[in-house]
Amino acid sequence: MDVMRREIAICTRMLVDVDILEYSGHISARLPSGDAFLIQQGDDVRSNLDPSRLLVVGLDCEVVEGDGIPPSETPIHAEIYKARPDIRAVAHFHHDPTTMFSMVKGRPLVPVKNHASRWSDGVPVHSDASHISTISQGQELVHTLGESNAALLRGHGEVVVAESVMALFADIVHFVENAQALAHAGLLGVVEPLNTDDMEKFRSTFKREKHARKLWSYYSVTAANKGVISPEWLDE
Ligand SMILES: [Zn+2]
């Protein structure tokens, strides 16, 4: 569990450093037992997240281990873990340049960059613009998410899901890169999104785990050099 705690802290601090997380938003990871997950305390500062302060929370949103209060939007994480056995890491964040695609009629968040092939099933938009702080709101979000690997929360933020914290980090980077590229491309002219064949071809040769490790290595070493994370965390 110590490795997972450190990965969540590293991931969170790196996402603050690249302006994706700030004073709110959270990363969680499912424990190997499957019936609980690690998540930060709601009020802990993301840029200074301490692995030892993470809470173990059950799928009923009750704290199982640790002394503190989880984020009010913890039902997002719990309900996704309940509904999607394939998912072992969940991120919720509020990145305005990405959230913008939940605010404009007729401008869906379509894949324009090759790594956005991850979301070839589409990025559904959840209509509830309020905080997802109850079990029933979490269930409604899961219904919107379906089998997709990301969703936009209208006028609010994003949810991205993956099989590990490392893969989640890479996905988040690519998710916001795609949104920003799409917004910029739209200023240049008529956008030509990737089609199903383009995305299938990309995925057929893409080494997802290797790529996630490469991104993690680049961002974590850079973060350690800048003092964003402890260099000792990379050695263990
Ligand atoms: Zn939120």
C-alpha cells in the first residue's frame, strides 16, 4: 500500500505543477482487496500532499483507516469503483479549458490528437452541474459515464478513469492536451477529428503501459528536480 500512497501523492503534486489540479479535485486508487480505496483528506493542500495522511475509504464512502474527512465528492470515486471492476484509479478535477467543452452547444470534445483514441467511445457530458456529493448523484454520474473512460461534468469539471495511477496520470495529460488542441484547431478552421479507423490503427501498435511509464518518468524526475516532490520518493 505504501507504493500506492506515494503514487497518489506524486500524481497529485505533479498535476498541480502542470496547472490541472489546484485547491480542489482529487485522485484515488483502489486497494488490491477491491472493496476500498485510498483518497486524500478533503482539506489537505494538493501541492503538499503527504502519502501518510491519505485515508482508506470503503465503497460506502465510510473511512476505514486514517483520521480525517474525505472530500465531499468522494461518491464519484466510490460509485465508479462499484460499477466498474476494470477501474483501479479515478481522477476528478476542474480544468476550465477542458470543462469549456461542456458549455458550448454543438462543440463536443472529439478526438483530434492520436492519444485521444483512449476516448474513442466518446466523452459523455453529465448534465448535473452541482457537486457530486451524494450516493445517488454518484450513481447518476456512473450512468452517464457508462463504459467510457472519461466524462465531462457540465459547468463543473472532469472525471477520468484508468487501470492504474500511472496510466491515469498519462490519460489526464492527454485528455487536457486534446481539449486544448481542439480549441486551438477550431480557431484555425474547420476541425477534422480522428475517425474510427484512425483510432483503431493507433491503438493497434500503441504500448499503453510502456507509454504511461515514460510519461511518469519524465514528469516525476522533472518534479523532483523542481522540488515539487521528494527525490527520495523516486528511489523506492
Ligand atoms: Zn468537483
